[in-house]
Amino acid sequence: MEQHLDRASQAVMRLSAALDDYAEAQEALHQLNTYYGSDEWKQDFADDEAGLLPNDLKRGVLSEDGIWNVLTDSGNLNSRIKEMAEEI
């Protein structure tokens, strides 16, 4: 039983910290969702294709897949959290 207690305690602490981080990331996720496919994103994408952006600028948000994947993963995680909460 002591092993169960140790394992559960560690898992609860890790999940609590992860949920704190995830809660703090919600505004960033909202901003990414708003940006993705917007006129601003389309212009940034066109500027990148035209070589107008600095070479050392990170372009993860212009890859399409990057934003799509994180938004999809977040939605799946939200569903998983909701399902787990309903089971408890």
C-alpha cells in the first residue's frame, strides 16, 4: 500500500503542476486559434513565401501543421480531462 501511496502522491503532484501550466497556456491557445487562418496569418505566410521575413525568424506558426496539431491536441486533451472528471 505504501507503494500505491507513493505512486499516487507523485502522480497527483505532477498532474497538478501540468494542469497549472495548461491553464496558463489557455490564452496562448486562444490567440493561436484566432490567428490561424486569419488575414494576418495569410499575410505573414505570403510575406514568408516572398522572402520578406528575416532568415533567423522562427516560422512554426506558418507551417500550418504546427498550429493545427497543437489546437487538435488541446481539444483532445480537453475531452480526455472532461471524460476523466465524469468517471470520478
